[in-house]
Amino acid sequence: MIATEEVACLIAEAIIYFDCQLTKAGLTLVDTPGVNSIHGRHTNVAYTHIEKSDAIFYVTYYNHSFSKADAQFIEQLGKINQQFSTKQLYFILNAVDLAANSAELAGVESYVRTSLQSSGVNDVLLYPVSSKAALMNKSKGLQVLGGFQYFENELYGQMLQTLRRLNEQLLLKETTSYLNYLQEMIQFSQANKESQKKLLESTKVNFERLQNEFIKEEGEPFRLRLDQEISELFTYLRERNHFVLRDTYLEHVNVATVRGSTKKQQKDAVEQGLNQWREEGIFFLEQELKATAIRLSLLFQRHYERWIREWEQSIQQAYPAFYLGDVEKRVKLSLEMEQVESEINLDSYSKRFISLKSFFEQGESARVKEDVSFELAKEMGDFAPTRRRRKKSDYVYNKRCYVYRK
């Protein structure tokens, strides 16, 4: 049923309950659609789950080479992974049992690792596995060996320990805060009426002062940090978009793609190549904007948490029992990027084709590349905001937090 997109687009998710070591540990496994699908919705679903994930497993196959869409998505994953406090990106090379020998396997593994590194992923965590062989061994009660064993050791070992350690740290912090609170309450209950009255009055005055300072500050340190990183992200995106446009031009317009027995056929081939080039550029920018939105959301969360913790620590100097709780669930940045469009008339550029000789040998194609890539990058740059000073009205304030309003 869900193989048909007309039906699948109506299904948000399908939940399967299964009893295993991972689910017993409280984990939820999510299988997202492929990123190189012909349906744009699939990529959107994948990006939606990436931001929510504690770990991301990218599965590729032994006999499947990386496509351009794969490489671009992996590059975006690598950038997103840099925003997480702990490494969350793991790569699995499945079906390695198809290798004829160990030398062939080593060659494929080296190729995959090199492809990942060329896509901007540093410190590649790659696990060559055979899920088929592992499943057969487990069904027969045999020990799982090789790459799958290493992967399971990582999965059930370090990864679960990291999640457990984070929960333990949170529990310790909450317990310490509660103990401080109990100690203060005990001291308060043991004091006489006059001391209790003075303490309540001084506490009220101090908290009113702190609240006024908090409101007066208007989140300036938080906004300044966030604005700087937003500016750097979009500056990089605009520059990269121009670079990618120039770099991919020859894939669509070259002596092999411009064919035809007549000048008109050759001119039409040039125009077709320019249109395909523009469409690829639009697709690239749309994917980059989706990844940038996730990175911005994570940046927002990190700077917001830092700002709140700074206030928490400041208040705790006078009131050790003060604790703001889990700030992660208190606020979230949600951005909806505009759909990228281009209105440049490429026909005026295809008309510059006179002949194969003048276009390629005399450098007209190179000039067209520079002119069109400049115009496209300028036009598409409007979808990546330029640096500007945020106004206070760009943020919604409710005495609890600031939310950037786009």
C-alpha cells in the first residue's frame, strides 16, 4: 500500500512495537525514506527526524555507489552533526558478504571512507557489516562475529552508556538541587518567626531585583551570540552556492551534451543544459536551506540553554536550591524556508551560441558560465538572508524565554 506515493503521502507514520534490547533501554528506532527519492516529501521527512535524533545511522550497500544526491545529503549531515554536543553520525556499509575476497572488501571500504571524507565528514565512524550473515547466526544461536559484532558493541556499549551518563548527570543535578532546597526549608522551619519574616521579605526583594535585571537585559548576550553565528552560516551558504553553480556547469553544458546536426538543434541543447543546470542549483540550495534550518535550530537551543544556565548560576550564588529544570523542552526554534525559485531568462544566454567553435574553443561557454552563475547566485542569494542587526521586535519575550520570529 505505502509503495504507492498517492497513498503513502497520506500516512504520517507507522508505529511497530517490538521487544528487544534497544526498546527495553527506552530507545525508539525510526526508518526514514531515502534521500535520493524522486519525491521531495521523502527528504523533508528525513530532515524532520534528524533534528530529533540522538543518533543517526546512514546505511549504504556494498554494490551501491554514492550518487550526487547521496554526497550532498551526507555533506549536510556532517555539518548538522557538528552542532550536536556528542557525535551522533554513524555509517553502515551493509551486504559485505557480496565481496569476493578480503582485498576486494578492503578496496570498497576504502572507497566509501574516502567518499565520506570528501563529502566533509571528519572522523568517519564506518562499520562494514553483513546483516544477512548476522541474522542467520542469531537464528541458529551462534555468536555474531566480524563487523556486525563491532557495531553491536558500539550500539549496546558506548552509545547506550553515553545516553545513560547524560540521564545520570541530569538526575544528579536535580537531586542536588532538591537536597539544597530541603536544607533551606529545614533551616527556615527551625528559625523564629521574626527571622522567617525577614528572610521572606529579603527573598522577595532580591527576586524582584533579579527579575527586573532579567527583563532589562532583554536577552542581549543570547541574541548577540546567535546573530553572529546566523550571519556566518548564511554568508557561507551564499558563497558556497555560487561555487557549486560554477563547479557543476560543465556537467550540463559541454561538447558531449551540445549535439545536433543543425545550429538550432545545438542551440536548443545549450538551452536545455542551462535549464537542467539551474534546476540542479535550485535543488542544491533547497537542501542546503533545510540543513541550515536544522543547524540554526540547534544553535538557537544551545545558546538559549547557555544563556539560561548563566542566569541560573548567577541566582544560585545567593540561593543554592534555585533550579530551572530541563530547559531543552521549554523553547524551540522553528523555521520555514521559502521555496527557491528563479525567474532569470536563460534564452538570452543560449542565444549567445553561434557555433560549436566560437562557443567552446573561443571561450564563449566560459563567459556564459561566469555571467549566468553570477546572476543565479545573486538571485538565489535572496533566499539566504544577508547579515543585519536584529531588532528587539524580532524576538518574542514572555518573561521565560526569547523566541526568534522570522
